[in-house]
Amino acid sequence: MANPPIRLLDLMRQTEDPLVINLAAGIPSADFLPLDALRTALEGELASRAREMFSYHRPEGASLLREAIRDYLGVRGVGVQPEQILVTTGCSGALATMMNTVLKRGDTVVCEGPAYYGQLELLRAIGVKFRTVNTAVGQEPDPGKWEKALKAKPKPKLLVVTSTLSNPSGATLKEEWRPRMVEMCRKMGIPILEDDIYGDLLGRARPKPLRAYDDGSTVLYVTSFSKTVAPGLRIGFALPGKWMDAAADRQCRQTIHGGVPPEFITASFLRSGRMEGHLEMLRSVYAKRRELAGGILSRELPEGVRADDPSGGYMLWVRGGRPGLMEDVSKQCLAKGVAVVGGGIFFANPPKEACFRLNCARATPEDLARGVGIFCEVLKSAVVRKK
């Protein structure tokens, strides 16, 4: 009997196991939360707006937060008004709302291969058909390859792309290609769902989002502050564009609105001016973690297996060898106290080579080095056995 597929639920249940070095779930480290700033924000909001914080409010989100998000986006080249912003429960909530607003069972969707498994789970739940475009660091598909997939029959209803530091590959769509991608989809009448959750972790040279080249008629933009500020706040947001009323109506029927205290705290944090300094710290720390893990991988990976360096974020994508290695290596690593995730869950169709995503952020440097070393040891042994 075949083993059931790994789910997002299964990976998240591993996150608090103290006996496991967790290189699997794509969650940031709790060691770098801006706790002092968040504590100040909470105390200030309680002192000035306590009644509002614990009352019902607009389904679209607190006005103070949407105004702060407008300013946050403006620095990144995206010009919107607060009434164009829909606050959600994390980026997953934004993805779910937008996908279910635009898609129905049987629709065709163009997406990356590999793509974030959370996206794929949501799309499978709707019942869509997949058409993929292969993506890897250094092999990012140009607009011509996307165009070929978009022109194939049947006509797709949506293009889904994580435009910067795509999860898990780490690929980033070149900035010079972005306006062409938007214009191409506009002319073809195919909306783009842009997931930008990792964009702030690339650095000051990060490209403008696809949404910067659109007026809201083509690009549906989603992101959150879970990878940068604090995942426990569960604050994400969407720019639904012309789908705003339909998306807000769907979300209102599901949840009425999100958690008001986290919205007020996030708004205060964004207004404090501490965001950019906090991001600089994160990028510096994660660069050191990637360098540590990447050095071990470059020395210890077996021949024919490589690790891609995305130049940002906190995850590395390891690929090479027979696909059958993934399940065996994941099981053997877990038996040795290290959680890694086989890359098969990131593909709409089975991959042609073994692949693994390694999270460099959550473990301490000592545990990271130990965990990556065990992974390489197990992988080398598995490769020898398969020959």
C-alpha cells in the first residue's frame, strides 16, 4: 500500500518537537522576532484604542492597518489606496480567498514547477487542472516560456507565481521581464496571482512586484508579514483589484473579519519606522545561515547532487539523483532526529529527480550544521545503495 502524501498539516505539526532539528517546515526562527517593538506597539494600542481593539470592525481590515500597508507598499513601488487592500489571515488566507474567488472546478491553472505545496493543496481542493513551467535558480523561465504555457489549450483561468525567492526553488523573476509578463497576461485576459511573501528577504535590490506594473485589472497580489515580522500575528493581505468586492464578500461570509488586536499591533509596528532596520538584520542573519549550510553541502553532497543558492531568504533547494531517494532519505533523517522534506510535494506532477528543501533559519547554527551534516551523510548512503 502506498504511503499517504505529506500534507502541510503534517509539516506544521512537527514545528514544536524539541527532539527534532527541523529543516523541513518553511518557518522563520523565533529568535529574531522584534519583541521589544511589538510589546511597545501592544501597550500603546491598549492605552489608546482598547475598546476598538476588542470590537467588531470592517471585514476588509482595520483602517489604520490598511493605511500603514499603503505606505509600506509605496516604498516598494506599488501605489494603492487603503480601500483597495483586503487584510487576511496570513498569506494562506489571502491565497485561499483569491483562488476561490477566481477559480472553479475544472479550470486550468499555469504555475511553477516546483511550487509552494500550500498553493498546490489549495488548488487541488478546488479541483483545477495544472500546467507547469519549470523553474530553478539560474534557469528562471523567460516570458516566452510562460507565453507558450498560457497559449496552450484549454485557455488557463489563472497564472500563479511566487515572483521573488520562489518557494522552494529560490528563483526570482528578472525585473526586466516583469512588465512584459504583466502586459502579456493583460492582452490574453489571464489574471496573475502574485505571491510576494519572501520579497522583503532578498535585499535592497529586490525587483518591484509585478503589481507595480498593473492597475489592478490583471495582477492579484498577496503577501503577509509572517516571514518578516511575526508569524503568530497571522497578518496577511491581498490586493484583489477588480475582484475586491467579491473577495471581501467571500471572506466576510467565512470569518466576518480577522483578529483585531493583531491588526492594530501590526499597524503600530509599521508606523514606528522599525521595519526596514528589522529587515536588514534578518537578511544579514539569514545570509550567514545560508552560507553555513551551503558550505557543508558543497563539501559533503554526493556527486551529481547540487544545492542552489537563491542569494536571499533562508531556504536552500537541493536536487539531483533518482526520485525514489526522497522518501527513504526523509525517513532515515527523521530516525536520526533531523526533519527534512522531500521535494515531491512541491510538484503538480512527479519530479524527474530527487530534491529536498532545507530551512536554514529555525535551527541554531550548531544544530543547523549538525542537521545538514546528517542529511548529507544519509543522502550519500542512499545514493550508494541505489546504484
